[in-house]
Amino acid sequence: MVRESSPGKMTYLCPKIPEECRTGGQYAVPWHLSEPFELVDTVTGMPALEQTAVRACWSPDCLFVQFICEDHHIASDFLNRDDPLYEQDVVELFFDEHGSGTHYFELEVSPRNVVFDARIENDGFGNAARIDKEWNFVGLRTNVHSDAPGRLVYEVQIPACNFDLPFREGLQWRANFYRINENPEGVREYQAWQPTGAVNFHVPAAFGTMVFI
């Protein structure tokens, strides 16, 4: 469920996966239990040209995130971890578990299932002052596939061990979710859950809130 927590800021209620979905340490993720939200143009807040639906859920061990992207033209050439994926098509997640606005995790996944992950230090003015690309998420799992013509599904699994605080009901993070999408003419659209008002995703003041329920 998504609700407005303050003017212009949204809260996403991230549900816990039922224990019966777990078999031998693995989860059959019941995505239907998570309400999706749509990304919008990050500058204008208007509906995106190609739709992106995002949903998330959690277990005591992992956070699970899914992007479903309408995508009739894929621009994706990078092959190596931590390549500049943000120069082409990509989905992105920013998590600030302590709500400081100055330190958060960034994760990007390309249509080729290539990953960029880093710890970010922000100067508080919308600038990533330090990007630590040497750091990697431990045990990260990602998958990208097409389930219909003109549509890509991204699935991300992040173990809880990457975060300072244990996963529990009531836990709150500041977060935002993004997508960069290029059309056949090379024009790029920048999408966000919480619009930043600029072609810049590193605006912690615009982050919404994700609550584990």
C-alpha cells in the first residue's frame, strides 16, 4: 500500500512474506501480496512515457524488489559490474536506512542483468560527493527477463546482512526508486517514485519512506 505521509512525500507499506512461502531457505516470492506503485517523470511528476510498476516485500533474511517495465526499445551495451550503467537503460534503488540524507546505498540493474552497486556520501545539496564502487552488496541476486513483448521484469534480492538494523515489522527507511529509459531517437526519460524536480536522482530530501509491515 502507498499512502501520503506528508505533502508531496509518500510512504510505501512493504509487506512481510508468509513463512509458508519458504522452502529450504529459498522463497517463492508472492508478488501479488505487494501493491505496486508507478514511477513518474522525475522532473515534472507527470506520467511516464513507458510505464514502470515497482513492488517490494521482505523476510527476516532478505528484501525483495520487482520492477515491471514497458520497454519497446532497449539500450544496453555494458557488460561489467560497476560500469556506468546510468548512461543507458537501467533501474535504480536508493536506500537510506538511517534517514541521514548523507549516506545511502545505490543499486542499479541493466536490461542485461549487469549490476552497479555503491555506497554514496551526499553533501546534502544533491551531489554525490563520494561514490564507493569498491563496496559490493553481499549475496545479492538479480534477474531480468521478458514475460511479454515489449516488457521487461527485473527482480532483486538483497540479504538483510548488508544493513545495520535487523529486518522487523515497523522498520522504516528513506528510499527512492528510479528508471532511465531511452527511446529509439536516443532521447532519455528519467523516472522516479518520488520526483526530484531535476535530472538528478541524488536528492535525499525527495526520498519517500518505506515501512516494513
